[in-house]
Amino acid sequence: MNLEAERKLKFDRRMQGRPGWASEEEVQAELASLPDSAEKVADEEEEEGAETGAALSAPEGF
């Protein structure tokens, strides 16, 4: 397996419980390197409005 593919798998949540797979230091360093996406969080009021609008526009029977 090439190193890039292994790195992607190393921090996959499904592999988190595998003993000896990634040290806690490696996991913390990977988490710290991830970009901050806080600006992408939806506002609750906007989300509620979108859900209401989607329910109103859905054809009957769905």
C-alpha cells in the first residue's frame, strides 16, 4: 500500500479502535491540521425555514 493511501486510512474513524494503528499524538496532530469549517455551520433559523419550505413544495404522496 502506498504511503498516501495508508495515511488516509490511518485517520479513518472506522480504524480508530484498531490497537497500535495510530498513536494518540498522531491523532491529535491530524485533528489540529484539519481546516476550521465553523463558517459552514447552518443557522438553526435558516435550517428550520428550509425544512418548512421543502415540506410545502413536496408533491402529495411523498
